[in-house]
Amino acid sequence: MVAPIMLLLLLTVFDFGRGFHAYISVTNGARQAARAALNDGVNCTLGDLQTAAQNGASPYSVSVANPVESGGLCAITVSYTYTPVLPFVTGSFSLPIVGQVGPLWSGTMAETAVSK
């Protein structure tokens, strides 16, 4: 009787761990791209910053939006669509006594970094 509940709990923790790792990777990708924009000879363009964002977000393949340059600042947005193993993490579900719960995770995460 306890084994299915423990397995579900273990899978939920595993799923959130994967999601947290993906979020940290997306944040690192945005940070690396902003750091690359600080280097001399690097323009605030997608071609110059995309490789830095991809390397920083490894092992995840992230999407990089066109960087925005305004007032001497370069803002780059890195995003990743996370797909969980358990379906109720991104959807809502009903629990006895508690009622409607969810969604626990939206599925898409994005981070914007700004450099001078």
C-alpha cells in the first residue's frame, strides 16, 4: 500500500529536481550571454551572443530571443520549455479534502540578463 505513494512522491521530487536544474541552466545561459556582451569587439546581436547562451545553458538546448540594445544596455532573453515526466505537474488535479491543486509548474521558463 505504501509503495505506490512512495513511488509517486519519488517521481515528483525527481521531476521538480529536473525542472530546477533546467531553470538554473537557463539562468546561467542568460548570465553567460550578458557577460559575453561586456567583452570588447562583441556587439549586442543574436549571432554574437547566442553561442555564449547555448554554452552556458548546456546540456539544455535553449531559445535565445533577439537582444535588445537601449541606452548603452544590452538585454538578452533566454528561454526553455520544460516537459515534466508526470502529467499533473503542469496541469491541475483534485485531491481529497484539499480540493483543486495546480498547476505546479508552468512548463516554460525564461530569464533576461542585462549588461552595460
